[in-house]
Amino acid sequence: MLNIGAMDGETFDGTRGYVNGYGWRGLFVEPIPEMFARLVKSFEGRTDVLFEQAAIATVDGEAEMLRMPINFVDDQTVHHAFAGMATLLPARNGMASAEDRAIVEQYGERIRVPCLTLQTLLAKHRVSQVDLLHIDVEGYDWAVLQ
């Protein structure tokens, strides 16, 4: 199983129950440093999962992401729906709605993150077969698949 945009591995995650309940092996990918740390911690002691701190993009390297810092969610400054929100694209979806634009402008921030292509990611972790692909990348899905 390949989970791209895994966040913390628990919140809003559609794969965790299968990994835990059925022993699925998986590779979890998350670019945001705080979310990646929570992701790894949430699987502490497990040897059947792998992790990569990167955004999946059209080229290897580095890119700027707009994200909502998780501390603003944790202290309830912003709604919990902002948990893990980040995008390589200009603000869209929940980050650009008329209701939320002012919140993102006030609390959102841009950070630099490492990027890998899907091909580079799979080669790096020696993944030759993916039975399930889960993508949650705020509208960047088609670029991941390309």
C-alpha cells in the first residue's frame, strides 16, 4: 500500500484500519515536518511500514508549499479541518474557499520541502508492486500520477 499525503497516519486517514487490521505493509509519504514526525511516532515499533518525508512532484528537488501550521489546530486557533492541510499549488479547496481565505492568509505559511517523483520514490524504497494507491494531496493528484 502506498499512501501519499499521509499526514499523521491517523487523522483523516483511510488506510490505517487496513494496515492495523489486516497487516498490510505500506509506504507512507508526508512532506510537512511536524506531520511526518507524528506519522513515524504513530507507527512506533512497527517494521512493516516505511516512511518518506517528501512531496511527490513532477521533478526531484525542492519546492515551496503553503501549509497551515499544526500548532494552530492543536491550540484550536483554527478549525480541526485544517489539520495537515498543505499544497504545492496555489491555494485551493479548503485553503481557498471564501469562508477560509482570511484564515489561511492570517495563519498559513510557506515552507520549502523536499520533492521526489513517484518513480524516484518507488526506486528508492525498492517497491516493485503497489496493490493500493491512496493519494490526498490537495488537488495535486494528477501531477502525482503523471
